[in-house]
Amino acid sequence: MGVIAVDTERKSALPPAKLFKAFFVDSDCKILKALPNAIIKNVEILQGNGGAGTIKSVHFNEDFPVKNIKHRVEELDEDNMIYKYSIVDGETLMPGIESASYVIKIEPSGTGSVCKQHTTFYTKADSNINEEEIKASNEKVAKMFNFKDVEAYVLANPNY
């Protein structure tokens, strides 16, 4: 098994606490219902209460190539705005990937925030995937989770 790590950063106009809440605390319910172009159809909690140890089944809409994955929340730290999770079952994001783990941290940046993501992909033993293919796939998936739609929703709902 090989290991390939990818780091990405995305800026947001939202303050860190609101961005973290929108993407990691409320993402299973409020935000999904509010986003017209969401790639996620629904999220089902199979075990736990949303915090560390929770197992979620994520169901994607028909237009997305992956239909379902299960992930385990490793850490949900609202004070430090850190969210860690691992894919534990279901379809992977691309052939040749056995599993993936994610560490996401939201930090202040100017008047908004920056979302820093460290992703570790574990490739299958017989895989010949290279780092550039993984980076391209990772960026494609990141673009589908549209920050602009979330920002627009949160900004349009000041009591959020």
C-alpha cells in the first residue's frame, strides 16, 4: 500500500466559526436542504451523535459518480475548528484508492477565513496512481462542495 498526501487551502468570506458550523456542525441537515446544487442527497447517521466515533452514510445525487460512502468522524473540535474523518466503507473517489483520511482546520484570514485540508490517500498495492492524478481528483471534488453557495446561504441568513 502506498501513501500520498495532499494539502489544499480555500478562502472564504465567512468568519471561521460560521464556516466551521456550516460545513461540519450543520452540514448533515440545514445546509444540505438550503443548497440547490448540492451533490449530497442526504446524510444518515448510522452510529453516534455527530461527534468523534460517529459513523455516517453519505448518499450522493444521481449526477455524481460515487453513490455512497461511509465515513467515521475521528474528531469534531468546535473550539479549535478542527474536523477529522476517515472513509471506512463504500465506493472510493477514484479507482486504485483503498481509503482516505482527512484533517480540516478553519483559521482566521483577513476579514474571513481559510479552510486548510490535509488529505492522506492510501493506495491499493497494485495501483499505479500518481500524486498528480490524486491532486487533480481531489481538486475536482473540492470544487463540487461549493463554498460560494454556502457563503451565500449563511450571509442571506444573518441569524445562522
